[in-house]
Amino acid sequence: MNRARLPVLSALLVLGLLPLPAAAQTAGDPGLERLRSEIERLTPLSAGTMGVGIIHLESGAEVYVNGDEPFPMASTFKVPVAVRLLTMVREGSLRLDSMITVRESDLHPGSGEISHLLDDPGVSLSVRNLMELMLLISDNSATDILLRTAGGGAAVRARLAELGIAGISVDRPTIELIADWVGVKGLPPEGERTPAAYQALQRALTDVDRAAARETFYGDTRDTATPRGMAGLLRAVWNRDALDEAGTALLLDIMFRCETSLTRLKGMLPARIRVAHKTGTLGPGVAADVGIVELPGDAGHVVVAAFVKRSTADAATQDRAIAHVARAAYDYFVLRPGTGG
């Protein structure tokens, strides 16, 4: 479909409305209510349950659909992990050039990007190298090494609490999260979690095991986020409340270069528009993309946090639903004069 025609309806909904004031009122504003209604109209396209959080950073305007419902974060949990690590860097307890040795037991599912490094025993990567792998290509091995370095889920949750961010719970390394999703039980101790050991456990699963595990997973509040909580964290990053200037600049730079799932938040936006984002997938059924969209001209920036769970559709359909939501937010804030404040 031609990008220039996507999606026309969202644009038409906002034309003719009064401009937002510099400090937009988020409650009772008829324009924002129309945007919320449009998001509600779009979310069934996911063929599942969809949650959305939208914040225009310059005006403070906010829109939520299922904003306080928890959704599996999948790999979007790597954003709060990065915030915790860069806080440690700011405090002096960690250096970006600190070297960490990658062991065989550090190679985890969904992360083939660095497995070849074990051809040479004792290979080490810096914290910054690992952070780039975690955020750019969503490498799970790098992520679990960094989560351990950060002090685990409890330390990440403590940092979020310091920031006043509610609704985000980081709990498990990715190997445990994926094991729970697919139904793998009896993982060996951390230092013995080799690829061969995991694959042997996974091969023993039946379709019944997998279906039961997925239903249990959906009822688990660990490693979930509400759209309101994730959007709030991204606002705190942008406002330099979560990190110092150097940490903020580094995190946003890496997220602007994210290489995964470019058909989600970016899928229906003009090609020139930059998006600092992080995706997450647990297939089938779970998809997410959370980020900050740079609007053209003086229209400012808009956070979009979009989550899908319990989808019965294929990945492309879930991606399109997220793309439609991002385009609706983009059109609304670009076409309303004064939102940039």
C-alpha cells in the first residue's frame, strides 16, 4: 500500500478541530477523546487484546487504551534494564568499557548472534558492546549477562520505584521467561544452562504442554508492563529524569538505530521520520513496540507504547495493528497546530 495514503481516516478525524494550547489539558479535551476513540477502533485489528499509551512530550497530552492492564513485555523489558545499567554508570559503580567474559552457559535461546564467539575460548565484550547487542538486535544472551550485571530484576524494579514509575515488573532473565512461555521445566542451575541442555528439554515438549504453558503465562504478572507505565518510563528518559545527559544521549542513540521489527511503530510512518524504539515478541500471540517518534517541523515528539497479547493472528497482522496506532498518533499531533508548545 502507498505510504502517502496510510491511514487517511486518522488524518481526517483531526482536521478542523481547535488547536491545543501550549499546556494541553489531558482530561475533557474533545480532540484527545476523538484520538482515543480512533485508537479503540484500531486495536481489534490485532486479533487479540491491545494496550496503548500515547504521550505528546512537549504538551503533556496523554491518551490510553487499556492503559492500566498488564501486558507481557517480551523484549521491551530491555529498556528498563538499560536504564538501571546507565544509572550504575552515572553513579560510578559500572563502566561502559568494563569487559565481561561470555561463557557457554551464557548462550540463551533466541540469541544466535554471538554464539560464534565461543570458537575462541575466553572472548569478552564490553558493557557497551553488550548493550548495543541487547537493544539493536535484541540479543538474549547479551541481555541476560547485563541483567545479571545490573543486579537482577529486583535491582531494576528498585530503580523504577525511585523514579516513581509504577506498572512495570522486571523479574526473570530471558531464558527463564522463554522457558515458561514454551513450557520447558527443570532448567539446570545458571552456570549449566548450555544450549544443548535447553534444546534437550525443549524437544521433550508436546503440543499440549505448550498450550498449557501459554495459558499459564498469560495469567502471570511477572515481566509485564502497563502501557501507562512504559509510556511514563520513556517520558522520564526523554525529560532527563531517569538518566543524566550522557546516559540519555547514549540510550536514545542506540534506540534510534534499532534494527528489529521495522514494520511496527515505523511501518506506516514517512520514511524520513526517526523513531527511538524497542520491540518485543513472544510468538505466536505477543507483540510489542515502544518508543519515541520525532514529529516533523515544530510538532514535537510523541511516545507510543503498544502491546498485543492473546492474538490469534499472524505476526504481520499484529505488526499492522501497531503501525496503524502509531500512524494515528502521528497524524493527530502533526495536524493540530500548537501541540509543540
